[in-house]
Amino acid sequence: MCDSCLLPDLVAYAARRFPENIALTHGQDSMTYAALRDAVVRFAGGIAGLGLARGERLAIYLEKRFETVVASFGAAAAGGVFVPLNPLLKPEQVAYILRDCNARVLVTSPERCALLTGALSRCDELRHVVLAGGDSPEGAAGRPARVGWKALLAMPRRPGHRVIDADMTAILYTSGSTGRPKGVVLSHRNMVAGAKSVAGYLENTAGDTLLAALPLSFDAGFSQLTTAFHAGARVVLLNYLLPRDVLKALERERVTGLTAVPPLYIQLARLDWPAAIAGHLRYFASTGGRMPRETLDALRRRLPKSKPFLMYGLTEAFRSTFLPPDEVDRRPDSIGKAIPNAEILVLREDGAPCAPNEPGELVHRGALVGMGYWNDPARTAERYRPLPALAPGREPGLTIPELAVWSGDSVRMDEDGFLYFVGRRDEMIKTSGYRVSPTEVEEILYATKMVGECVAFGVDHETLGQAIQVVATPPGDAGLDARALLAECRKRLPAYMLPQGIDARAGPLPRNPNGKIDRRALSAEWLERHGGTNGRPAADGRSEDAGQ
């Protein structure tokens, strides 16, 4: 084999070409490509020995560390499907995903497992928990059974199930516009094609060092692994507490490529950068929202030799567009053109192509289009739809329909083919680089039994992109204790999903003609009352600021 077709081939192929190259660095420790390939093979044999069937799901609830990477590629090598979970999620959110994807195996740490004890008891299909970083022996008693990491890798090697590139290999959970998170199913083909495409336009080589600052549960975060492994480059795994930790890692590890979200870049742009970084950071790439012009300008002043890549992507299609660095001065507000091996269309509601500069829906077609939402035919049919018969690339003689991703984002394309973001068609909140469902926040608020009615929405914020604001009524005749409600939210929600403020008012909340709480009207009213400055309410005594 001379190239990669399946996800674990990225590691195997790099190990054949560059066995002694460093693949991963975490803290003071490093792992070569030869060692990574060996660990992936041994992990695959171990979970095959546990009885993981073809296509069964293995969830990973860990911070960024060697075991996280080995488990992801090892599950794929065994013919299973890995499900990376954001380490910021709370136990109930972890349990929901484990139940939703029918996970058979969970890889986590002893410390995290202790926090999950009650939640795991409600995951009936979970058979094994693999404890990373501990010497725990294989547990015969209890359910699910516990298996130590070392014991798993010491099991006799077994071949994985035979799969092809059209088979699923990962489920990435992302918030939807309504309800609980939904699992985006990706195939080997999706992830390998994405790695080759992104590594191509970023010009990654074996000499690169990429900083993995984003969560590996995020498509752009996991892409740091796949693009690096395709090129034989090194990945530095970083779990940072403060933005300054990112700068320290960039300098210490002589990083050549950084991909991050605008909220992090906004924070980084306000810090003093070590001068040495400008000498080796070859590029910085932004994804997950619009990069403010002042932030981009500040970064370019600090990094005059670094190439800026402004990118746009969908978890449903892994990556969609990028703006070439030589176009940034002329089109700083553009999201660019389609990445290699993808086509981006701008279509009207009837499926006809839009005229230049006419707003329409961004539609992605090609090898990166995912396999739909796990166990959710209704939402899959809404987002993954056949291309219209007369769409570009579809000739009348083709009788088999081609599915594309309809993004829900409104864009326009200029006469030169460059795309510009106009707005979202749904009510998703884009905060700190995450997409947050307002109804998921509302469900948590209702579960506290401390509100009568509530509505969540996003307002513009200079560092977060959008801040989450809530309007709520008290549960009865007593008043609403916003401070106590926020304290309860901190127990149930990860930090990025916390409301920045709660505006208490008497009920009932206004309804739209369909009888639903009118989120748009309340959002507009909130902005009129509070001015919308940085997403924070005025100090009028009616709201409680989360202080995040």
C-alpha cells in the first residue's frame, strides 16, 4: 500500500516512512510514529479481545493525552467506531451520549470514572470501561467490567474486522438547533479525504509541529491529528488553563502551525508575545466563527511572516472553505472558496443556483459529506438532502441521487467565486467556538425546577463571539433567585454553556403565532433594553451576571 484509505492507515503509512519521527508530544513525554503504530495495533487487538463487533461504538472521555489518540485510531483499526467526548461535559451529558450511540466500551481515567459512577449505572449497553493511566486490574465483578490500560494492551494480538473506506469510523457529537446533541457520523473516506485536503492547502510537511489546542471532540481539533499524521508531522497535545499557556507552548515547542477559534485568538491578541514565536510559526488558522478584523490585524502585526488562513467548516462535512493568505488583504471578510476535493454551492430555496452576490444557502458536496446523524432520520433528512437535478455537477443522465449537506447558513458568492457569510437560518448560539443549542440550555434550566418559563438566546460579545443570555420567570408566586439558579447551572453545564446573565421577569413570556415562546422577540427586546454591550445586561437589578 502506498497511500492511506482507512483512518488508521494515516498512522501506519507515516510509521513506514518516518518511524523515528516524533508523532506526539505531551508535557515532557514524546512518542515516535513507530511506537504510536505499535500502541494502536495492540489497543485494537485488546478491544477485539473484549468482543467489540464491527461498527460498535467505543467512547472516549479523556483530556488530550497519548491514550486519547491511541484509543481513537485503535478503535478504527479494530473495525469499531470511536466517539470522542468533550472532557468538559458533565456526567449526565456523558451518559446521554453513551446511551444515544449505544456505546459498548468507554475509555476514561480512574478519576473521571469515579465521577461517572451513578451515570454509568443507567447505560445498559455499556459492557467495559477501560481505565487509562491506572494500573487497575481487569474487573470480574460489577457492571460494566473495568479493564486496566496496561492489561488491555498486553492481551494477545487479534486482527480487526475487515472494513472499507465507506464504513463509518467516528461519531462526533455537536449541538443542534433544538434539543439534545446530535451525533454526526463520519466514514473513513470522510476523515482521510479531509486530512489530505487540509494538509494540502496548509502545505503541511514532516518538518511541521502542530499545536493541538482545540478539543479532539471538535472536528477542527481532531483534524490536527489527521493532517499531521498524513504529512508525518509532530502534534503537541495541550490542555491549557490560560491563554498565556498557549503562547508558552508555541515558544517552547517551536510550533509551526496553530489552528484555533476566534475567541481564543481575541484573548491571545491582547497578550505580549515572545518574539521567538514569529521566527517559527509558519501559519495560524482560524475556524469556528468570524475572526474580528482588529484581532486579525493585531495578530498579523505580531506575526509578519506567518500566513493567516481563515476557514469555515461544518462537522457534517468536516471542512468546507478557506481563504488563501494572499487574498486576506483584499477580502478580509470572506470565508474563501471550497477546499480541495469539495464543491460549495449557493442555492435558492427551490434549489436553483443564486446569482452573484445574491444570498442563498451554502450547500457542500463531495467526498467530505458525512453519513448523517446517528439514529435520527428526521434531522438527517432535513440536513442531508439530494442535490437538485440541475445543480452544478449533476447531469440529467445521472439517475442515482447524490446527497449533499445543506448547511443552514446563508452566504453570498461574488463575481470571482469568493464566499461571504451572511447569517444562520436557525437559532444556534455560536460561543467560544462551540455551537450551543438554546433548547439544551433551557432543558437544564427547567430541570432545576427553579424557573417557570425560560428562553435562551445569543447576543454579540467581543471575545466569546456570542454570549448566552436567559430570560426567565419564577416558578410560582415567589421571586426568581438568579444567583442560586446560576450556581445550580454551574453544577449541570460545562463552562462554555453557562448563561452570562439571567433576566428575571413576571410571566407569562410572549408567544409567537404558533404558540411557542417568541425567542426572537425576547432577544430583540433584551438588546433594546440592555444595549447588547459585550453580551452583558445593564446593572438594573433584574438580572444576575454569571461572571464568566
